[in-house]
Amino acid sequence: MRVWFITGASRGFGLEIARRALSEGDAVVATARDPKQVEAALPDVGDRLLAVRLDVTDEAAARQAVTTAVDRFGRIDVLVNNAGRGLLGGVEEASDAEVRAVYEVNVFGLLAVSRAVLPVMRQQGSGRVLNISSVGGFTTGPGWGVYGSTKFAVEGLSEAMRGELAPLGVQVTIVEPGFFRTDFLDDSSLHSTARVIEDYAETSGKTRVVAVERNHAQPGDPVKAAEAIVALAAAPNPPMRLQLGADCVARVEAKLQQVATELDQWREVAVGTVHDDAA
């Protein structure tokens, strides 16, 4: 029986991952701002579920949640850094406070929880860390710049963590979902900038419209995503990145092609900057 520690487990991916892990006989520490929502969504699972109140931006609370988890189950085998929030709007349209609020959860919250859990995994000499990023953490566009930048940060941190932790028996994987039929596009998760600049009507403005149109009509199935993520946690050689959704795969392939094309076009300029005595 594996022990999971999942943030943002009251809905969306977090809830579906918890449900799938429990269905396989694992134990789950499901954290959320309101643990009663978790308990209501996952009734009749016995003592393998521990719902814990946690605001990921509170580092002391993260440490306490981990202590509570270890006291109950004795270990943590899989950490899923899933808690997050979004911001929709042009980069110039976003206020300092709006930007910081997203970074507090998506980046600093992930770091706080990771710092709380990793000592347990290092002591065990084993563990899996699944950092939920987004296709927007690999390639982003108008209207998603601030949100995407937080996920780019998650990807950079995760790449470093993977190299640092692998020799200690802890594997790190970045999960990059495309658009899945969760409530992420609801205003409870995705906030829009208060400022709207008319000059961006054809770029970030159009993205606002598309987000509303796509809400609860996204192509991805979160139940199937949860199945893939739980299977990933058991894979003997987990990848650095796992893309989820045909839309995600298409966008990643397009960016890889774009980068390769530009690198080839500008190769002489790039390599021509080498110092003469290093040539």
C-alpha cells in the first residue's frame, strides 16, 4: 500500500487522483482549504483517507500536515503538487497583486510543500514527486502569460529537483495536462485581470472569450488523466515529463518544431559569438 500526499484534493485532478489511488487500495492524505469537501466527495473509504486542512502558502501548516500524515501512516510515497490557481489576461493588464497571488500558490506553495515532504522521502530513501504543470508550462500564448510563467517556473524547479533527488531514491516527474473537463476555467480557479486594455482585444481579449466558450467542454477526461497519473507513480522508469491530452501533444510537437527551425536558421549567429581563444 502506497501513501499519497495530494494538495488541492477537493476537486479537479486532485480529487480524481485521490479517488483512483483509493480504488487501488492505497492510502491518501488529501489536503484542501476545506477538508470537509474532500470527505463529502470520498465517503465510505474507511481509514485509508486522511483529509487535512492546508493552505499551501502557509509553510508552517505544510510542515504540520506532513507530520500528521506520517503520524497516521508512517511514510509518504507519492507527493502530488496539484494545488494551483490561474490568471487570465495580458501581461501588461495584470497588476502586481494579481501576479503575486498566482505565484504564491503555484510556485511558492509548491516549494513550501516540497520542503515539508522531501525530508521524509530522503530518510526513506524512496519516493515519487509528481509536479502538476500544464501544457502552458511548455508553450504559452496571449492571455496566459502570467499563469504560464508560473508553470515554466515549476518546470525549471522540477528539472533541477529530478537531478538532485534521483541519487537519493526519489523520482520527480512533471505532468503537463492540456485542457481537461474540470472546473479550472470557472472563476473559482481562474481569475481574470481587473484591468482590460482595448489594444489587446484581438489577443488576450479573444482568449478571455475562448476560455468562457471552452468551460466544461474541454476535450480531456480527468478520470482518464487520473488513471494515467496513478499508473505513472508505479512506473519503474518514470519520464521527466508526461504530456496528457491530444491537444497537449500537438502543441508540444509544434513548439519543438518551431525551436528546431529557429535554431537552424540562427545557428551561425549563435555559434559565432564564441570567444576567439575558445574556438
